[in-house]
Amino acid sequence: MSNEPEDLRKEIELLKTAQAVQVATMAGAQATQAAVTAGTTATNAAATAGTVATMVAGSVALIVGIFLGIALRK
């Protein structure tokens, strides 16, 4: 007769360990996905802010240039 209760205990412990690893892996994947989403959102916000700032600066430069052109023409 083999050591069935001991073998079953070992198998149960292995299954518990495998399940804990799977849960930890899933939690890590979800945390990574959340970090990626936050990073993407921050990058998009920074890019939009940079684009708007560039457009505003260009518009101001255009208006100043127009007025300088009119002033120098006279």
C-alpha cells in the first residue's frame, strides 16, 4: 500500500501553490495594464498640451508679425 494520504497532501499543496501563483500573476497583469493606461493618458495629455501651446505661440507670433508689417510699411 502506498502512502496515499501523504501523496494527496503533497498534491493538494502543489495545487494551492499553483493557484496562488496564478492569482499573483493575474494581479500583476492587471496592475501592469493599469500603469500602461495611466501612462498613455498622461502622454496624450502632455502631447495635447504641447500642441495647444505651440498653436497659441504661433498665433501670437503671426498677429505680432502682421502688426509689425503694417507698422513698418507706414
